[in-house]
Amino acid sequence: MATATAAQAETPSPESGAIPNVSKDELLKFYREMLLIRRFEEKAGQLYGMGLIGGFCHLYIGQEAVVVGLEAAAEEGDKRVTSYRDHGHMLACGMEARGVMAELTGRSGGYSRGKGGSMHMFSKERHFYGGHGIVAAQVPIGAGLAFADRYLGNGRVTFAYFGDGAANQGQVYESYNMAQLWSLPVVFVIENNQYAMGTSVKRSTMSRTYWERGAAYGISGEEVDGMDVLAVKAAGERAVAHCRSGAGPYILEVKTYRYRGHSMSDPAKYRTREEVQKMKEERDPIEHVRALLLTGNHATEDELKAIDREIKEIVNDSAEFAKESPEPDVAELWTDVVA
């Protein structure tokens, strides 16, 4: 029977210039992808404040290294499913910024033709299966996607993302049990950003090492620093290799942190400004990669500024596309009702 084991990836200090497990081009790619998510989410926050995005809107700012690192461990055809904090996952798996932003604003140019909004976007082409508004509802769906892949014997792996709050839901453990029983190739990714909505894990949970709960089902797993994209990539590679080998599911508890409130309507008064500022100054995932690039002489300040300008152009273009895209036709009320 598999047992849970802790593992921490070694990360270099910025001063060393050494980059394990990754090439210069990959590091620049990670920087670009994380920056795209950051700038996109900042723009989404602006559009929400202007009234152009309605309903719920959960930003991914601060957690960018999680999905970028895990996507680096994925292969073409692998699947992903997540919760309502999903914009970063879409961009990281290759969905276009234009289509995501148009969906956020409820326009026909969006991935769900303006009918899904922030929490309900899908892309069959990019194997992205949502975006789910019900806490932990995506976890059994992730197990189901993995069941299909095992049945077909296609060697694919599914990443099922959920948060520390969802980790206390009963359906998570039903999914663990079935996944191990049937040796499903699914990586259960717990994005532990320390707060379930406004409740700290210290107040809500007795056993705070979520990945170790898999031991009751014989599921292997580990905890990883989610503010370090290289550590996440290394852990993702171990998890994926485990699943592809036929050994069954794997649990990754990725310790991360969100800078904004749970959603745009959350003033986040349950934590201090000093706590958030300390994380930004000392643990920011984008600044970490930026430091590696600069101190290792892999990029110059001017080159990184040029990347930032390019990313801002992409994001501004997506916002303009969203504003210009028409609202869904009334006839869309009758489409996609039955498959």
C-alpha cells in the first residue's frame, strides 16, 4: 500500500545563479506566464470596480506559481478542473486572454458565449473542465475525468484543484477512496492559501497538514512551497510520474497565499495589512523568478520591462475586445440546455 511521504524541493538562492530543474528559456516562460496572470487579474479587478464585470469575481493574485508550475509538469491531453478562482488556470493552460475577459464581462466573445461568467468557463480544446461554483464539487468530477482516462488507457493525468476550505468537505474523501480503489491517474491539488473565505486554517482545522489525510486511503503525497514555481514544477513532475506509472492518485498540498480578499466583495478584515505586505515583500512568486533571472544574468532589467509592456498590451487588448464584443443574443437562452 502506498503511504504519504513529505518532500521539499531544493531551491537555489538568487545569489547562486544556479537554476536546477529548468532552463533559462523555461524560467523566462514562467516569468511571462505568471506576469500575464497577475496583470490580467489586476485588470479584471479594475473592470469589476467599473461595473463591467458582475456577480462573483475571485482573483488569483499571489497564487500564480501554483498553476504555472504544475502546467509545466503536464503533457498535451492532460486535463484540469478547478474551483471558482479559475482565471489563472485558464490562462496557464493556453486559453486566450480575450476569450476569458469577454466571458468575465458576459459577452458573446467569451468561452461560454457570455453565459458562464467568472466561475463557469470551459474549453474542450485545452482540456479545461471548469470553473465550479459549488465548494469541492469539482473534486469528484476530477476523479471522473481520471476514471475515463484509465478506462481508455490513454496515459493521461487529471489535475483536480481545490482549496483548504474545500479540503474539509466530505465528497473530497469519497473521491480519495474511489481514486485509490481504482488506481485513478489524478493529482489532487490542495491550494492552501491559508484562508477558507475569511476563516484562517488555524481556526477551522485541527489537522493542518491536509496532504497527510490521504494516508488513511493509502494515497501518497507531499507538501510544497507554492510561492516557488520551481519547487511546484519539481513536485508536479513527481506527482505526474506517480500517476502515469499506474500507481494511482497523488496529493499535493501547495502552500500559497492570496493577496486580495476571497472575492471582490471581501474587505479581508480578518487579517492585517502588515501580514499581506510581509508576504508581498518577502515571498512574492514573480519577484522570486525575477531575482533569479537578474542575478543569474539570464535577463536584463530592460528585457524584463519589455516583457511587462508586452503583457500589458495583451491584457489591455483583451479588455478592449471584451468591451466591444456584443452581449449574447436572446436566442442563447435556449442553447446548451441539453447535451
